[in-house]
Amino acid sequence: MTNEVLSEVAWRAGWKLGGTVASSPIWASRPKTRGLVLDVIRSARSISRVELAAATGLTGATISEVVRELIGDDLVVEAGRGAPTGGKPRTMVQLNPLARYSVGVQLERNTCVIVVIDLAGRQVARTSFQGVATMPPERALPLVAAQVDALLATAAVDRDRVLGVGLVSYGPQDRRAGVLLTPQPTEEWLDHPVALRLAEALGLPVLLDNDAAAAAIGEYWMGTVDPRSTYGCIYMATGIGGGVVVAGEVYRGSSSNSVEIGHISIDVNGDECPCGNVGCLENYAGPSALVRQALATPGLGRRLALDPTATDVLTEFARIAAAANTGDAGARGLVEQSARYLGHAAVTMACLFDLEAIVLAGPSFAVAGSIYQTMIQQEVDRRLFARRAHQVRIVPSVNGSDAAAIGGAVLVLRSELTLGHPHPQDRARAAGSGEAW
């Protein structure tokens, strides 16, 4: 990891190199090595020092010293003896899941999901609520902060062990500044410092990231895909987004607004999209598009009890998906048409990045996933340029409708693994009144 990357990540964490991080010889000397060892322990669940050396290529002496440091920091514990191998049984080590926690907040256009996960990635608490779309950010963000505080209290999570908050939302966005670059859900949200304001309200570091990118990296953490693979994620909530992960790292592009497949053009003569493009995929295959199409189909909107004045697109879309799953021909036709469009996008994504798998994540796939998975797989199998070289598997998310929120929390945990940050109490002091990550 270059000094430039380290500097940027440390800046987002509310520190400066040469300050809290660099002043500690443990944390400054080999954060990448510590991160590598900790990540291998996490993936293996239980592993000996000898196996760690073989898996990482590090010397036995280095492994022993790093593991001793990790145990001293309460991140790793010894966990009994391994199976006999002809000599002295090896002492196994594993993560201490209760050593650290992180919070993931998914801020959708009209829904907010909050999760708390432990160091092993296990979800320990969850809540959700609606209404943020009707509020300006000055009212919505304090409400989100109050919900986070209540969830941590209800789950009896020691706040001193909370690393921070991963706030994930739609794009475009400026991750470094912690602002959304879109006037959604209202103009008041454009350029509002959402990460900084939430950090101030919570007294915790806040990392802003794209919901689809977060969902993608969450699948890596939870073991859906081979950690060495190159895979994609299509994320569908109210809108459609995408993410690509290469060997455990999210592909970012020049401004971390990459793989926005919802805004690739599938009709050069199509209607103009608010994003500035024309004929965007989202306007043909997204949940809002399907609700509009259902309402425009004679008799279908009434049969499905759709509300033409509703602002909760996900609930209205769920009615269409449920009807499609039970055999309603009109609803099924709309979902299958959406799936074919998404199959087109999946082929494009796989061709651009030579993917091994594509994960379908998000609340909209959670209610109609089987139809989408089958049809997207068919499109990819038939049309992919590299189909004779290898298959691209279309798989459902293990995190379901909460994929983005869980991914946001995972991104915070990964900062622990990558940089080897000190104890959260030190980070809170470094962050002052609550600095954006």
C-alpha cells in the first residue's frame, strides 16, 4: 500500500500520518502485515500459527510476533489445540468477535436500514424505518443518529468497542468530502455534508460509500464468492447500481463512482434521465419503471391494488413481484421483461471486467430473485463473449435485502484489517467531536 493511499485512508479516518497512527511502532511498522494475518484468521475461522505462515508466506517468527500483538489488542484469542499431526498438537487462534463492532446505515430514497455487526461479520442487531425521504437532511440525520444510539443500547453493545459507521447510499457522491452529488430525494440533499453531520451527531467516525459497492464487498466478507475471484454485484433497491470486486478490493475508478450500470444507455433514442444520459437501464428495468408500467397496463394496477400516489416504491414493486411469483400473467410479463434488460446489463458488465460471478443483491431481488436469477443466467449463458472460456455464475446474495447496510458495516471492519487501527477509544479522541471518515 502506497504512502498516498495510506494518507488518504488515514485522513478519512480523522487522523494524519505522523500523528496517532505513526506514533505507535506497532501500528505504523507493518499495518499491511497485521491486516493480512488478521484477514486470514477471519477467513479460516480457526488456524494454527504454522498454517498462518504457510497461507501468508511470512516467516514463523513474524507470525508469532504479529499474533502476539493481535492477542494483546484483544482482536485474536487462542482456541485450544488442533488435530494431532504426528507431533505436539498446535495451538489454534481465532478472531475475538466481541472485540470490535461496526454499524452499517443504508440510506435509501424512502427507507433507512441500520445493522450492527461484530468483528466476525455476524449481525447482532437490526432496525429499519421509513420517512427520511420526506425530511430535509437537518431533520433526517439526527433521526438516524437517534436510531443508531437506540440500537446500540438495545443490543447492549459497548460503545467503546464500536469502530465507526458505514453510511451507504446511492450515487453519485464524493466519498472524501462525505457528500451526495445528487438532488435526491430532494434538492436539500445535494452537496449536504451527510457524513460529517452524522459523525457529529453520533460522536463516531462515519464513512460514506456507494450502496452497490458496499453490497459487493459484503459478499466477499460473508464467503459468497472465492476471495481470489473477480466478481460483480448488481444491486437493486429503488434504483439499480453495480459494483466489481477484484481479489477482495472494490474497483473504484477515478472518483469512486464506477460501475453505475443503472445508467448505461440501452436505447440511444430513449427518454432523458435525470442523470443526464438517455435511455438508461434504470428507467426500463428498475422498480419505479415496473410500477409505472403496471399502472399503465389496463386492469393490472387495480388487480394488484397498486396506489398511484404512493411514494414507497419498494412496497408497490413487492406487490408486482409477489403476483409474478404466484403466476399472474401480467405481473410475470413485466418482471421477465425487467430481467431480460438486466441480463443485457449483466452481459455488458461481464464483458467489461471478465467476471467469474455476478451476485444479485438488494431488497428488490429479495422479493423476485428466482425469476431474475434464472433469466439473467440464461442471457449470460447465451450471449457472453467469453462463454466458451468460462461460465459466469449468477448467484443470490447471502445478505438479502440488507446487503448494502451489512456491506457498509463490513467496510468499516475492513479498515481495521487493512490499517490495523488502534483501539476505538483512541480513534474517538482523534476524531474529536465526530469527524467524517
